Amino acid sequence: MSHNTLNTLGKKVLDLGHSGKTFMNDPELQRKLSKVKKDTETIIRRRPLISLGVGLFAGFLLGKLLSRD
């Protein structure tokens, strides 16, 4: 890659990082994420065994999808 291409790519990565930071600092997004976290904790506390099973199953599926076998 040429120096110019790398320089342009670096600028784009920095811009993307800045956009992501701005997005993550959005108060509305933070409020929604906080609610999702609270709701998830409530569900896990009410049904711990089912939550564990769902987590294990999701991990199994993710492992199957990402494995190369």
C-alpha cells in the first residue's frame, strides 16, 4: 500500500472512532441500554436455570457457527 492510501485509511479509522464515541455518549442510548441491563438482570434473577440454559445454548450455537470443522 502506498503512504497516501495508508494515511487516508488512518483518517477514516479515526473518524469512525470519533463517530462511535459520539454515538455511545448519546444520553437516549445510555438510558435504553440501562433499561435493557436492568430488565436482563431481573429475568436472570427470576429464572436462573432457564437463563443458564439459554446462555449455554447460545454459546453452543455460536461455537458451531464459528468453528471450521
